[in-house]
Amino acid sequence: MIQPDRPLENEYPDLCRPGSIQPHGILLAIAEPDYIIQYISSNTRDLLGIDPNDLLGRSIATLFDNSQQIFLQQTANKPLGVSSAFSLSLQTASGKREFDAFAHRTSEAIVVELEVKKTEIEENLPNFSAWVRETLANLQLSSTLRDFFEVVAQEVRNITQFDRVMVYQFDRQGGGEVVAEAKTETLSASYLGLCYPATDIPEAAREMYLQCRLRWIPDLAAHSVKLIAVETQENNTLDLSFSILRSVDSCCIEYHQNMGVQALLVIPLMNEGKLWGLIACHHQTAKYLPYSLRVVCELLGQFVSLELANQIKQEELDYKLELRSYHTQLLKAIAKQKNLKTALLHPDPRFLELVDATGMAIYLNNEIVLSGNTPNREQIYPLIEWLDARGNESLFQTDSLVRDYPPGEAIADTASGILLLRISQVRRYYLLWFRPEVIQTITWAGNPQESLQIDDNGRITLGPRSSFEQWQETMRFTAKPWLLSEIESAIEFRNALIGLVLDRAEELARLNQELERSNRELASFAFAASHDLKEPLRGIHNYSIFLLEDYANVLDEVGVERLETLVRLTQRMESLIDILLNYSRLGQTELNLEAIDLNVLVKQVIAVFRASNPNSPIEIRIPSPLPLTHCDPILINEVFGNLLTNAFKYNDKPDPWIEIGCMSPNRQGIHNPATIVLYVRDNGIGIRERHRETIFRLFKRLHAKNKYGGGIGAGLAIVKKIIERHGGQIWCESTYGEGSTFYFTLTRSQP
Ligand code: ADP
């Protein structure tokens, strides 16, 4: 569309050094230090009445007076490419002539350009300061970017009087769209909303616009004027990158002429150091623009760029704030939940708003929770597999899933765009947002393929397009792209979630410490209390015995019976205190850990058991050898002793048996190879489901005192404490009426 005659010297040397200029001015290049004219345009006879050969190789004093020479010499001190402008009048064959002069330095020479002034037009120019004031006020009034561009197009047209003024915005691929247009009524076709492919303004051309503030081509039909050089110079090698008169690339001329354009003005628009777009002005006939007016346009371009940056930032900021507010609300809601998993399994609807998605899947180690419009589970599992196979990237996003994942075609209606966040590297916890396909109809200004031409050697080259008839293309399998602010919002949310989880973990660790401390205090209290209780209790017991021995004859039957009860109760209480003391001591004393062969240990336990129950018919079996463990043998002896006694006591079968064994930890879902799982199994009375936890509590028994041998309800509590002191776990499985198995873990001893 706005094919500029381009570009950067390094990449396109012949385009930067075309060896010619446009004919509405004169160009000369002078060499330091003696200020001799090295190059001159061949049109000096037309504009000055002097033959170029009469100037070439001569001092600038041939053309310029003293003050003008001083001005030009000062350019030598300016940075490369920075232009200074001034007005001058020169004596020509047809009398005095007014020029706008521009001078800039290149690495080779000082380039001076003289543009003929059209004084009659200059005299009728509008009042610029009033126009600028009014335009700026109008621009600041516009509330949306669209309105803003409308005003820009309109105002630039007002001041330049070009037939058509467009604001053109680049997209990420370098193509773009006309976002505002002001045109004369005689032009029927509107270009508003038309898209242009990146090939219409090649990257090199965009680069060039980064360097200039304005490019004006008054007459695309005018013949360019050759530069001639002194004999020592090659004719056309002068670098014209910064020249305002530089001639126009033939491709650009043809391109615009095919659109019916004869004069062109382009003002680049910048945002954050990048080319954001262009104000492009087309005129159907040649169009002279006085320098003062171009300066105003240049300033306007800079103002628009500044204001544009503000407006874009403001819109982005507003959106960011909106996302941030969802983020805060969502985190608050999650923090209120018991844990992260519960929060994720019942997701808040605001999850979708966080990134402006229409659907979402929360994936927690194979569990999927869906909300909004999403593909179904069977479609999501393979998608997750595919995403997993891509590696461990914590974020993946695309606005066209099909591009990378062909099966995505089947889910395009809900998931053409996806945004994946991994919340945990250890667990497979993912948040996956979806956006549906937006079938876009792009209205191209002509067939975009047309500018790609194949030359005689079969190479693809760029050429001017001849057709600008609307040409429509439908884009499928594409969703609205994820904006940077949305992606940032997702990442921030993930970090906040991790922060929340860490806070929780810290809180838990603190509570654990606290609990441990109070446990220790409680244990030492129980130890001290039970220890101190023993003495008075012994006193009561002894005195009751004395009373029975010495005064039984003076007491009646009831009195004696009560004293006997007192003795029994003190005995029972003493045994309870002993248990409590033993129990609390367990939490206090050091373990004497050694490598113990459980085969030997269990054999001793069985021997003691048999000695205490000589007539018991119970069968005790050990199906396979037991391992070596790292344990305190006295305490583990107590564990087996208690479990064996219980297995024997709580059995009413005619052929009772007990099995002691060891099983693979994997079967219990334990994957630490150092852990061993031992068990004591019986075919006894069994334990109901609801009691399987409580039986491990101190003084908890399920039966009356005189049933099943009358336990005190401490055995399992002690067993549990011993196992836990060894860093293990204990649990029970049972079928009521058929038998129970007590499992516990210990650590394998390394041979
Ligand atoms: P007790 O001294 O009463 O045996 P324990 O702490 O050893 O106390 O056991 C608590 C309760 O658990 C017992 O009262 C009994 O009801 C139940 N229990 C323990 N072992 C078994 C078992 N092998 N079979 C059935 N019930 C059992």
C-alpha cells in the first residue's frame, strides 16, 4: 500500500544509493576539509541556470556566499544523518530564487539539498499555530483509540488537503490494517478495514521508517534526475539513506500508480521504539507541500506517537487492573478453602475471567475438572499426553492448536486456542484454558499472493500488485490470540498459588512444631504425675492392708468387704499408673537401635508366649524367613508380644491360628526400598470397621473387663507408640467374625 522507496544501506546498498534524486530540488555533496563539490544532480541548469560541470570539482564558494558557507560547514559537527534546515536565496540566470536548504552529514560527505520554494503557496498557508492548538485539543478529547485515529486522519487531511489519509496499524507479522480513513468524496472506494499482507511493506521498508520522521514524494510520475560525480568518484555510489530528495524505487512507483496515486506522504507512528503504524496520505495528482507544512505534519506524527503510547498503555493498564481484580478475588476464595486440591476440584467461575477464556480444565494427577465450554475428557487426556511429551515448559500457549496438534481439528469449536500452566513440577497439576475458533473473514486489499512473483530463474520475488479489488479469505481453526497481559495474569496467578501453598506448608510446619512441643510437655507431665501418684497410692494400699490385718475382727462384714474393694482398686490403679508411666516413658527414653534378626526375636517371643499359655492349642506359623531390621529389640519384643497375646485372646474359633510374616511394601503402596512391612494375622473374632482406628487409643477396649481375658486397653496404644518412635506406621485390616491382620513398618537393616 505505502510502498516506500526504501531502505537500509547495509541490506539494500543499491536502494540506498540509487544514483538519482527527485526533480523538485538540487542535491550536491561536498567533501571535507576543502569543501569541494564531489557530486551534483544534473538538473542545475533547469533550476539555477548553471551547467553542473561548472560546479563539479569546485569550491562551494562558487555557489554560496560567506554566511551560507559557514552554515554548511557547521553541519560537519552534527551527528550522522541529523539534518539542519534553513532558507536561502541564490542568484540564477533568471534572477533571485528562493530555496529551502537541508544539510546532513554521512560517513563520506556533507549532503546539501535545495528544494525550490513555491512562494505563492507559502503566502496562502493557514495559521499553523491555531490549527495545531485545535487539533491537539480534538485529539485529547477522543475517548477510544478508534476515535483518536479518526481525528488524526481527519486533521491530517484538513491540513495537507491530500485526497485520502489513512491510519495504518501493523500486526505482529508485519502485515496490517487500515484503522481510520478520511477521504475526499470523489473517491468512492474506501480502504477502511482493509488488510495488507506483510509483503506490501517489506521489513526493510519498515526499518527505514524507523529512521525518518516523514517521507514526501510530490510526483511519482516525475522523471528522476541523475547524480554526476567528479572523475575520482564513481558516479552513483553516494549514500542517500538520509536524503529527502532520494529518488523513488520503481516498484514503489508502479505499486502506487496501480492504485491511482501520484503524490505520497508518509508519517511513521512509533510506540516504545518500535514502528507501530503509519499515517499514509495519497493524492491523485502531483502535490506540493511547503516545508513549513511538512514540519507541522512531522510534529503531529510525534505527538500522535506519544499520545498513542499513552492511550495504548492506558487501555492495557485498565485491562491489567481488571484481570488483577479477578486474580485477587480468586486467590481470596482459594485461601478460604481447606487445601489447594479442594479449591481446584471445585473451581470458582472467576478462573475463566482470569485470562478471558471460555472454558477450562483443571487436571490433578489424572483427575479432570471441567468448567465452561470445553472438549470432553476423552479428548483432553490425549491432549495432555501430547503437552507432556513437549517437555516440562511451565507455560504453553497457542491461538491455533491445529498448527502443532492435528487432532485439535476435532475440538476446534471449543479449543482452537489453549493456554496451559503447570502449577507443580512434582505433581501433574495443570490449568488448561480454552478459547473457541473464531472464523475470521479477512478482507485483503487485493489478492495478497499477487505481490509474490516468480522470475525467469524460478525465484520468488516481490513485485508491485496491480489489483486492489477486495479479496476475502477465511481463516479457520484460529482463536482470539492470548494477550501478553492475559499470559502475565496466568503466570502471576500460578506464582501466587505456589506462594499460597508454601505459606500453608510453613503454617503446617509451625503447627507441627507446636504440637511436638506440647506432646513432649504432656509426656513429661504424665510421667511426673504418674510417678508422683504412685507413692500416696502405695500408702493407701498399705494402710488398707494394715487395716484388714489388724482390725478385721472389729469391722462387720460390709466394712471388711469395702476394705477389700479398696485394696483391689488401689492395685488396679497402680497397674494403670504403671502402664501410663511405661507409655509416657516410651516418648522420653532413647531407643537402643541395633541390627536385629527378627527370626531370632520372634522365636523368643513365641517361647515366652508358650510358657505362659502351656495348654493353648493355637498354631503359630511363619510362612517365610523374616528380615533383618534396625530396631530396639526390647521394644519390638513388646510389640510382637502384645500382638501375639491379642491374636490369641480375641479368638473363639475351634482351630485358632496366628501367622507372622513380612510382605512387599509395594503391595501397600509404599515405595521406599528401606521399609519393611510386617504383619501378625489371626482367624479370631475380627474388628468392626468403625473401631479400627480407636483401638489404638490408650485405655480403649471393645469388650467388658471380664470378656476375652480382660484386657486393660493399653496394649495397642503402646504398640503404636513404639512403632511410631521407630519412624514406622501401624494399621489394622479385618473382616468382622473372620479375623484381623495388624500391619506395621520398620526399617530394613543394611547387611
Ligand atoms: P486390651 O488390653 O484390651 O487387649 P489392646 O489395646 O491390646 O487392649 O486392644 C484394644 C482392643 O482392641 C481390645 O479390647 C480388643 O477389643 C481389640 N483387639 C485387639 N486385638 C484384636 C484382635 N487381634 N482381634 C480382635 N480384636 C482385637
